[in-house]
Amino acid sequence: MDNYELLLKTQLADYQSMCDLLLEQKKLLLDERPQSMQEINRRMEQLFMKLSRQERMLEKFAARGENDEKSLGGLRRQVKALTEENSALAKNKLQFISFNINLMTCSTAGNSYGQGGNDKTDTKLKIFDQSV
């Protein structure tokens, strides 16, 4: 087995690990257990860096004319789709948190549905705005 085949097998395993981590992250986002997210995000960051290095190495092999990445294509698409889903879930959670903070602090977002839209917001200092 040459270096190129070994690299492809390693990258295939790493992409599968990334898919598993993304699925675990999605489950945590849906179950609302943010405490466990820190460890998963750390592991994902390390795996992303490793995959990035592998991609650069594959580019060198591709420059030499070796290209047999068909098995990686499906996993790459799956990683991309899961990443987009998790990003949307995280954005939704952050909007919900922001909404609840505004609700607790009696901050208003203004009426953007009226004619011409009203983009003025309440600028009074709230309890959360004060320095500690």
C-alpha cells in the first residue's frame, strides 16, 4: 500500500468520525444540553485541522496525476449538510436566547411589520447593561 492509498483510508476514517461527531452535536443541540458541547467542539476542531492538512496533501498527489477520491465525495457532502443543519440549529438557539433576554429586560425590538417599519429600539440602560 503506497502513501496515497494510506492517506485516502485515513481521510475516509476521519470523515466518518467527523460525521459521527456532527450527529452527536446535532443530538445535543436538539436535546438542549449545551454543557456537553464544549468537548465535542474541541474534538471537531482538532479533526477539522487534521482533515485540512490531509486535503493539502491530497492536492499534492492530485498535482502528480493521482486522483481516486470517489469514496470521499459522499462523506464530504454529508459533513457539509450536517454542518449546515447544526449551524441553523445553533443560530435558532441563539435567537431564542436573545429573545428571552430581551423579554426579561423588557427591551423591545420595535415594529418592523408596520407601514414603513419602525426600527427604533428602546435605548434605556437595563440591569444587564451595567458594569459589575
